[in-house]
Amino acid sequence: MLRYTLKRFGVALLVALTVSVVAFTLLRLSGDPAAALAGEGATEEDIEYVRKHYGFDQPLLTQYSAWLVKALKGDFGVSVYLKTPVSEIIFERAPTTLILGLCALSFALILSIPLGVLAAMYPNTIIDRTALTIAVVGQALPSFFFALVLIIVFGVWLRMLPISGSGSWLNFIMPSVALGYYATPAIMRLTRAGMMDVLSSDYIRTARAKGLRPRVVLFKHALRNAIIPVVSLSAVQLGFMLGGSIVIETIFSLNGLGNLAWQSIQRSDFEVMQAIVLTVASFYIVLTFLADMLNAFLDPRIRVH
Amino acid sequence: MKTKLMIAAALAATALTSNAALAGKADDTLNWSTTRDVDVALPYFNNVRETVILTRHTWDNLLYRDTKTFEYKPLLATSYKWVDNKTLEFKIRDGVKFHNGQPFTADDVVATYNLVSKPDSGVLTKRNVSWIDHAEKTGPNTVRVYLKNTFPAALEYVSGPMAIFPKDIWATAKKDAKGKPDYGTVAPIGTGPYKMTKVVPGERIELEKNADYWKGSPKGQPSIGKIVFRTVSDPEAQIAELLSGSLDWIWDVPKDKADQLKLIGIANVVSAPTMRVNYLAMDVAGRSGKGKDNPWLNDKVRKAVAHAIDREAIVKNLVGGAAKVVHSACYPSQFGCTSDVPKYNYDPAMAKKLLAEAGYPNGFSTDIYAYRQRPVTEAIMGYLGKVGIKTNLKYMQYKALRGFAWDGTAAFHNMTWGSYSVNDVSAIASHFFNGGRDDYCRDQSVIDALKKGDTNTDPEVRKAAYKQALTTVAKKLCWLPMFSYSKYYSFTHDLDFTPTADEIPRFFTAKWK
């Protein structure tokens, strides 16, 4: 297990490094960063001043090395636009994205686990098909479109929920549903498959034979075993949600990392963009790493192979 | 039953606690929104349009540019004069107070002008202040502003971005990470019709009516009690908020949505002109190559392009509203602009004839670069295709295209320019035809004529010089000016509001019906 852990950890570090290199390079290849920062109408002298001031005249490798050394110490530079240390901005905005991600995941689990259990209990029936349809619609429906439908229904027609901002817990309801619905099919199908597998196993037959109530058999014995792989999948889905929050946060004007990424792209705030890419990638890498560890712990065959 | 009641109660509680409350006339609060966020709400240190708008409400300038006549009226200065080509003198008004109660004096003008014109002041849009050499108090109520060079358009900037702050405020600036004063952190204190009372960076900015705003201001007296700006990043969500009543005013509504809003009738929809101009630039100077295979060097090819495109149809069907075809490389209201230049009507038969005469009887292929309103560029491509000019669209972000335009690669590009709402030809023609990186004409007679117009304070001399330059640009077709844009505004029926062409909504002149 230790060897497997170290191997996965090494891969995770390599992935993080690769992401940082790719993000750094692509940002600087997207146009002249000095001209972008200097703004429209800047003179040649203004642009040269910005180029020297921010070190854009240095070779790319030198720029990257300098940035990496500072980043490893937690210093992601200063936002050109906000004139504030980037790490401060990230810390300020990250909680909103985390709350959104966790709420979205909660919604996905609340919707998909019962659907998966129902589908497994009544396989190949209308209940099974309906549950699958509800789940698949979530994957087929673009999240931005679904978000707008929610806005129309709950924001405009019914006027029940606020449409934008992050001032209260009510502001997170529609965004969580819009973001979480996309993860429903994967979790639902895994739950269904796991439950069907477990429900046909010998120890469940024994439990039924012993006269245990169906609810006890289902929740105490079957679901507890079937849900284990869902936990590791949820970790990965959470990573997706954190990275995919940019659209939802922009639509609902939530002041999280996703919205910040969108604003930084528009303003060519390179330092912030880079830090966000690395932060979100790191979240995803950590969650995937934890999911791998959990899977390996639960299934020793994974460690061997 | 118990579960059902709980659900009903929860829904009811949600409805009661929802903050999707009606805004507007009922609580004397105008809620407006754009898609952009404002993190720094001070003029000079943020150059987004929203800050420009908030600046006009919170601060006054020395002069005020009338929105209809474009003449300069006294504001914090009671009068002005040109002492010489490089010196402006202002008489400062008495009896005006800043929002913190401090009296406004000539010293405040001097302090503001001298600080923002320093190279290390941190001012973002350098063109707004780079014309200033220094300011000096020459009497108890007299200030002289010395220019670095003759710059007659200076009054545009005096009446535009040059907001006046209290002199002592700069000392309160926080220090940045390098120990340098960050002047963008000072308090938002001005003399304007509204006080800035709350700033939540990136989310909202609140203004309250300045009940003590000085009488006799050309801005009038503010009527609406409170103005709240919110960022709503998604245009669809903005419209939804307008429909639900939690927003009173939005702009930049796409044409198709504006048409739908008009049909619904739940809000006013108004189209107003803007100073932004769409144009096609052609590589007359041969920056992309001077060989025979550069079709843009041939004036018959350029004329063919001009005759091939039905600009009226594009304006009517794709842009709409108050948009208009323009014939000159300027916006019609800009000082020095003239439409008395060679014009090119839509005549595809003439276009084909000219191409044949130019040696392209079967047309030719070319790249076209663009960054904005793709349907417009695609319509242009369609018209050109009909006469044989096959275009390959290179559509990209503005910042990327700007690089290609600057290095001469974008021999044929479709771009726009807003002149920073400066009502002077120097903000457009002199920018694009001064021999610099944006100039695809590089005609010395144009460069000289523009320089003459830019550096002479006699209005008639300036007009004549600009007319000469604009006529040559039109004759050579360095640009084919396409149209001036319009903007759709949508606001509650309770609001009496009139938009202006400079894209600066003035809520201090608006009122509830």
C-alpha cells in the first residue's frame, strides 16, 4: 500500500507541474501580455515599461522558474487589476466556490442515490426507466441552459429565489441544482449497478431468510456496501464541479473562483488566471488522489495491478 | 399530511425571505446593472465604462460638456480661456463643498491635476492625463493648467475624465506591497450630485443623493434618492432580473432580445446612438507585403470592396436601432468630422467591373480579421463573395487581433473604435492615421494635416485640416467606414430617462414618473 501511495503521489505531483507549465505557457502565448496589461491606447513607451516592470522581457523559462519558486512559497504575485496579493484574492473567493461545489454534490447525491436504489429494486420496469431518464436528462441538458430555465421559473415567474449575487443561502439553491444535476447520471448508475450486485448476493439472501425487514436489509446491509464506490466517484465529481463552476458562477454572479477566472480572462490579469488554474487543478488532483487511495484500500487488487 | 404542510410552509417562508423584492420607485432606489464588475470605483485608477459613469455622478469637473450641443459649460470653473496655445486658465467657483463638508478651492484643482499627471501616479489610462505638464494657482480663485504641447482637445479631457478630489485626500492613500502609495485606495469624495456611500468590490456600489448639491449646476439637481449598481455577469440573468423587478435599468441588450422585450411590453426599450464606429481597414501602405500579389495596393480593388457591401442593409437588419451608415473616419458629432468626403454606394456590378480592371476578373482570396459581432463580418464576407472576393475569417479576441493589426499582418480587418467618448476627431483619425502602428494608410499628407489639426487652437484651421485628412482617407479608402453603433437600453416604465450618444447614462437627470 505504501508503494502504491508513493507512486500515486508522484504522479499527482507530476500532473500538477505539467498543469502549471501548460497554463503558464498558454497564457503568455495568447498575445503580448505587456500590451494586454498596458491597455487600449497605451503608447509604445507604456508597453515597454510594463514589459520591464513585470519581467515579460525575460525568457519564458526564466519567467516560469521565478514564478514557480514564489508559488511554492505560497506567493502567487500581485493582481495587476486589483493591486492585491493573488493569494489573498483566492482565499477570499475560494469559500464561495467550495460551498457551491459541496451544495451541488449534496444535491446530486440526494437525487441520484434514491433514484439508483429505486432503479435497482425494480430493474427493467417503468420505475427503472423513469429513474434512468431523470438522470440522463441531467447529462444531456447543458448546465447553462438548465440554469436559465431555473431562473425563469423560480426567479421570474414564481419570484421565489434571488437570481444573482451571493448574499444569502437562498442564492446558492439554483446554482447548486444547475451544477449538481450534471453529476446525477454517473452517481445514479453506479448506485444502481452496485445495489443490483449486492441485492443478488448471498449474504442479502441470508438476511432476508433470517426475516429482517426489507428496509433494514436495504439500508443497513445492501446500501452500505453498494455505496462505497460512490464515495470515491463523488470525490472526483466534486473536482469536476469546482473546475466547471465558471459558467454557473457567471450566470448567477456568484463571487467565487469561477467568476474570478472569467473576470481575470477579460482583464488579462495573468497572475490571477495562473493561480486559479493551479488552485483548481490542485483541488482536483488531491480529490482524485484521495479517491484512488480509497479505492485501493477497499480493493487490494488495484494495488497489485 | 404533516410532510405536505411542512413543504408548503417552507415554500412560503422561502417566498417571504426571498430578496427578489421589487426595486425602483417604491423605495426611491434605482437599481442598475451591467455585466462587468467594478473593483476600484475611483476615476483615474479604473478605466471601465461603469467607473466612468459612477465618476460623473460622484465627482464634478471644471467644465461640463453639454450632451446635446457638445459645448463646454461652467461647472466647478465659472469660466475658462486659452492664455496661449499651451496654457488654460480657469476661474474657480465659490461656495461648493465636498461630500465631507470641506470647501472646494483652487488648491484642490492644482493638487488633483499635479498628482494624476505624475508618471508614477498609477493612473491607468495615461492618455487622459499625459497632456498635462503641471497646474498652478495664480490667484485666490484662478488656476492655470500648462500643457506639454499644443493640444486643443484638452477641453474634452477637462470636461471628461478629470474629476476633482480634495487636496488632502491623497495623503490618506494606503501603501502597496512595495511601500509605494496606492492612490486608488483613497476615499471616494467628490462634489457631485451623488455621494458614494458603499463599495463592495466586484459586487455592488451604492450612491445617495447629495441633498446639498450646489444650485445652478448644469447637471441639475438630483431627483432619485438612491442609486445601486450591481454586477450581474450574465446578460440573460440581467433580463430576468429586469422582468422580475429586481433591476430597473440595463443596457447593451442584444437586438433580438430588445425586440422581444418590446413585444412583452414590461419595460421601456430605447435605442440610442453611440460614438463607436465599425470600419474595414485595407492595407494601402503595403505593410503586409509590397509585391504584386498584395491586392490591397490597388485602389480599384479597394473601391470594388466599397461598392460590393450594402452597408444600409447591414445596419437595418443586423445592427438596428439608432445605428447609421458613416462615410468618414469619424463619428458625425465629433469636432472636425465631415461627411463631405467621397462616398461609395452599393453597386456589386461596379465592384465586379473594377475587379476585372484591376486584373482580378475572377476575384481573389484573402483573410479577413475580426473580433466583434461576428454576424456583421459574415455579412461583409457574403457580399464580397458575391463579387468574387473569397474571404477566410480569422475571428479572435480583441487583444490578439490588436497584435496582428499592429505588426502589419492583418491586411484586411474589421474592427471598431469608440474614441473613448471624446468628441473630437483627434480621438479617432489622429489615432489611426498618424503613421503609427495602427496606420495602414501611412500617407504623409494625411499625417501632416492631422498634426496641423491636433496642434492648432483655431477651430477653423482645425476643421479645414481635418477635412483635408478625412477626404484623402476616404479617397484612398484606407478605411471603409461602415456604421456607427447603437445601444439598446431597457428600463422600468416608472423611470424617465434619456440616453446619450457618449454612452454615459446620467441618472442625475433621470426621475421617477
